[in-house]
Amino acid sequence: MYMKPVAATLAILLLGAIAAVAQTKEIRRTLPLTANGHLVIDTYKGEIRVTTWDQPSVELLARIEADGTDSESVRLVNDTDVRIDSTGDSIHLKSDYPRQRQQKHWNNENVSLPFVRYTLRMPRTAELRIKDYKSEIEVSDLNALVEIDTYKGDTKVHRQNGAIRMNTYKGHGTFEISSLGVRNSFETFKGNFDIAVPSSARFDVISESGPKASVRSAFPFVLPAGTYNRNSHFTARVNGGGSELVLKSYRGEVNLH
């Protein structure tokens, strides 16, 4: 007679326990950062969206999302966090996965680590360094160094006024450089880069290309004596020469617009 109400109560409790293990989790913080400080992001997969402002602080939203609907993937959301180290002059953000489950993931034991999706606003003149494996990265309107090291993430940089140091194994990237007053470098093993610079920019191209790489340019290169060979190292001047633009690729494609 009382079995049905008891069963219903147990079902409600069970559903509540399942709901308590969320498929998403958000972390919101505002952290002080000096105008000449630096922000470091160390992550594995997800997104990194960075815009800038003229405030001495970083506005952080990190959204942790399950990669799958199985109980293990969902449970991992609650166990994953963002480690924050902040001193005022620097901020270090690290996607912090549970060690034992991270090891299972690397051992291909069907454990899918969550996505960590960062949305940040940072001081326009502070430096940015990103260490990543396979995230989608987008950075806009920075007037300082941006250094990106990703294994196979896709990168977009808009209206960059500071130096770019880009390194990837097989990721793709598009870069819009507003000025070339400092040394910029792009290195890939087999990824593709599209790099846009002002038509009046004065710079020296330093190219180190492997046997299966290609470097294409909308600018006429003024080459030193000798024959241009896409598989060799060369230095060329554009608009009379100036700061260095270093292009290194073993079997990827670099397009200069």
C-alpha cells in the first residue's frame, strides 16, 4: 500500500543526486593585473577568447563542460577546476584536471576530459602567453607580446600591435598584424598560417622551409644574390627592409598577405 509513495520518493532523491553532478560549471573572477604585467593560460582543450580594455584587471569567465553524456564525463566536470595564481603583476591560469583521470585519458581508457572555455578581458598593454594542446584560440586588440604554443589548436589574432611568437605542430592560424615595429616569429611543422600585414610595412622576411613546405607572398621579395628555392633558407627585404618576420615550416604552408 505504501510501496508506491516510497518508490516515488526514492526516484526523486535519485534524480536530485544526478542533477547535483552538473554537466557544466562556471568560474567568475575579477583579478588585479598591472598594465605592464603578464597573463599566462595553461590548458588542454576548449576555447580561449581574449579581448582587451584599459582597466588594471583581468575579468575571467571559465566554463567547464562535459565532453560526453556518460556518468564519468559528467562527474569529471565537478572534479575539474581552474587553478589561479595571482600576484598583481602576473596571473597564471591552469586547467586543473584530476590526476588519476588525466592519466586514464592519456592511457586511452575511454575517459574524455572536460572542455574548459575561457573568456577574458585583460589590460591592453599586458603580455599574454598561452600553452595549449587543442583549443580554439582568439585574441583581439593587444598592444603587447602574445606568445602561443599549441599542438593542434586553431588560432586567430586580430589587430595585433605587439610582437607575436607562434609555435604549433599542426594547428592552423590567421593573424592580422597592425604594425611590424618588432620581431615576429611563426613556426610550424605541418600547420598552415595566413599572415596579414599593412601594405606599407617595412620588414625583413627570414624563411626556413623544409622540403615539403611552401611560402607564398603578396609582397615582392628583394632577395640576395642567388636563386630563390622554397626548400632553402633565405632572407628577403620588403619595402626596403626593417624588423624581422621569421617564418619556419617543415611541411606546412605560410601565406603572407
